[in-house]
Amino acid sequence: MRSHCRKLGVARMNFENLFHRDVSDNSQGIPDHDFKARITVFEIAMETMGLAFELFEMYDTRSDLNPIILIHGLFWNKFLFKDLAADICKETKRKVYTLDLRCHGESPFSENFCTEVLVEDVKQFMEQKNLKTVAFICHSFSSSVAYLIALEKPEAVEKLVFIDHPTFMSFSHNFCLTASRTNKSSGQTSSWQNPK
């Protein structure tokens, strides 16, 4: 699946200003209840890529209900949610998608790996599958991906469910890229690679 390069505006919350504000320094006289986090908008050129996925649906799946997307954490893959996805599909009567983020599982490897490109990959997946509104169930690191989608496109997110999510902060691009290269170059079978 070929993708194209495009300019994108991505909104990110500056959580440091929201949660680590020094209340003793109120030189601007801002009342506590009026303090708001700043939103930083920037443009970044990136190439999105098609993600590997698995779709779970039953004979009685209801098309009028928003689908659910399950996303694994760093160093895992869609097989983490295989049994859970089947159970959720059966109980909720919704379509359930499990995704492999780039550089994980069966999705393509890329040198370009950071939170922002993961967000764009998931948004592209939603567009390709014509998913207007979804519920996200995310493990660990992927909570940040769904959260940033919800900030940018709140109408596209019905619910957010986070499992063992990290404190929201900026993630190190270098850490993610280094970890991804280590996985590719080691050639070792590990918990984040798909079983054959």
C-alpha cells in the first residue's frame, strides 16, 4: 500500500504548563480556575503508511454502533488483544479492529517513528475504512496516540479507554527510534514480534 507525503497540522497539549505550574508565581494575576493549557500547533511533513489490522465481527454485529479500535503499546502488536477483541465483539455487537502500529507486528518498518506519525497513521486507517466515529481501547504508549486524535478531532472519538497508560508528557523521538532499530537489527524473537 503506497502512501503520500503531505503537510499536516498537529495539535499537542503542553501538559508541563498545565500540571507543573508554580502557583506561588502568579505575577500575571491569572485566577486558578481560568488557567488553561496552551495548545501548540505546528506543521510537519510526514509519510503515512498502511497499518496491518484484524477485523472481528459476528453474524449479529450491528452496523449502527460505532466500531472499536484496540491499539497495543510500545513493543507489542495486535495479537495482544486477540482474545479480548473477540469477546468485546461478541458482548457489544460492534465491529472491533486491532491494529499493528508502524514498526510493530505485521506493519511496515520505517525510520520515521514518533507519536505524531503514529497519530497520522491511525487517522489514515480510519479514513480508509470510512470510520467517522470510533471508541478507542489503548494499552500503554498508544494512549497518547488516541488522546492526540481526540484533541484534534473530538467528533471522531466516542470513548477513550486507557489500560496502564503513562503520565501524559512529551515522548522522546530518539527513544522510540532507537528501540525500533534495536528490534529490527537484533533478529531475536521477542514478545513484540508476531508468532508465526
